[in-house]
Amino acid sequence: MSKPTRRERIHNLDVTLWVGKHGIDAVVDELNDQLQERDFVKVKFHRAARAETDTDELAEQLAARVNASVVETRGHTGVFER
């Protein structure tokens, strides 16, 4: 059996962090911790967090706060790596 590709690994990830009405400030520490333990972290941005912005912009802001990169955004979900 071959090793899963990066794309397959990202696709099969479960969401482990949710951004809600308290915004990205509320999840910075948790994302930082998860990125120390995992290669990738999938984050869901709920409607309350996206009030006046979009997922791409929120993902970039969050990535900058934890010194990470946005691997991809799809719908209301972003995947981060360090």
C-alpha cells in the first residue's frame, strides 16, 4: 500500500478547530498547540466569525498570528501547516 499523497492527507482530515462569534483571537493559542503536534490542522469558520469578511481573508489573518501557512481554503474551511 502506498503512502497517501499530501492532497489525500488534507482531504481526509477532520476539523479539529472551530472559529465562532469570538473570532480568531479566541483560537490562536489552540491552533498554535495543534500545529506543534500535527502536520496539518483543519479549521472551520462559522458564519458568526465571517460576519464582514470571507474565509480566505480570515484564514490569512489567523495564519499570520501563528506563523503558519494556509495550505488551502474550501468553502468555510481552511487547512494550515507550519
